[in-house]
Amino acid sequence: MYEMWAETDPAVDPSGLMWHVVSKDDASTALCGQLLELSRRVVPNGLGAPVGAPDRYCDPCLVTVRETMASADH
């Protein structure tokens, strides 16, 4: 089972959200291998969330989910 994790994306100006995929078995690391720090997590539409900024999705995380789902079908 997976969940999504949002954090501020410094690569976008104005700053937006970067979404990573996290396994519920290990919430310390995204599927792309990035270490996740609770202090950097952003709750969309919550306090401190960028308003009107673009959302981006981590391609390596999504590729891992796609590959896992494809292998489960076989």
C-alpha cells in the first residue's frame, strides 16, 4: 500500500509542491530513494502550503509504482 507525500519544491518559482510516493511499510524514504523529513512535509491547503503554485509529481516514484503494478498483474 502506498500514500502520497507533499513537500515544498524549491525548483519551481514561485515554490510549488513536489509529490512523492511512500510505502506505508517504510515512511522514512520515498520510492525514489529520497529521505523524507517530517519537518519538510506540507499539508495541501493547510497552513504553510503554497497557494496557487503548481504541483509536480516525482517521476522516479511514479515509475516504481507503475512497474510494481505491472509485475503484480503477471
